[in-house]
Amino acid sequence: MQKVIHNIPPVFDAQSKVLLLGSMPSPKSREAAFFYAHPQNRFWKVLSTILNRPLPQTVEQKKQMLLDNRIALWDVIASCEITGAADSAIKNASPNDYSKIFAAADIKQVFTLGKTATLYYKKFTGKDSVYLPSTSPANNAVPLDTLTERFSVILNYIK
């Protein structure tokens, strides 16, 4: 088990209305220095579908799609001990400091992506969030159309 420090800065600006929080970046995402970099992760496909935008290919296109649609993105955990990418392997987690996002933007709703992010957000903040299913390839029991349907709730806050 190794200690991992979150190395990806949050994406947000003053126009952000929703905050999407994952748990901790996967090894692929940490290597790419951007969120949801594993080619089988369905996050960008789901988001581009609900936003009716072309699937972004580059980090800049991904950032622009988020910001154009008033979506902030980060993770709940700042550091933890973990082996591999499975959320179930997370131990001794410490929180990210979300206050800079809340200070800069009028966030209407926090969405947590997956059970681990939801659990740790509640543990760290004492606040509730709206749970959305994980887009991880490990969560392949949830079909793409179900993910898309569940994620479409975001549209109520950004339009």
C-alpha cells in the first residue's frame, strides 16, 4: 500500500454552478494529470452526451466543456493510502479543501460520483450530496444509458 497525494488541480471558475466530486484519481489519471483518463472510464462520454457536445479528446477540450457548462470538477480525497485504483482499497484518507471553490463560485449542488466519494464527502463535511453512480470501468454493471439518465439531473442546475 502506498501513500498517494492528489496531483490534479480542480477545474472551476466564478460561473460554476455544480461541483462534481470523484473519490481519488486513478493511477492512469494521476499519470495523465487529469481526471478520468482511463480509456474505459465513461465519464467524458456521459457528460458529452447529456450536454449534447462532441466527445472531448484533449485536456483543454475537457476543461472547456466543463467551464462552458458551469461545471466544477475535483475529488473528495487529497491523499490516502491505496494499492491500484479500487476505491475499496482506500485507507487513511484526508480531505481536499473545497472552500476555494465555494468562495469563488455560487455552487448550487454538489454531486458525488460513486459510493466512496459520497461516503467520504459526508464524513469530511457533515453535508449531504447528490449521489451519482461511478463511471469507472469497475462499475460496468451500470449500463451507459442508465448512467446518462442519472447524470442528466445536473442539467437542472446549470441551465
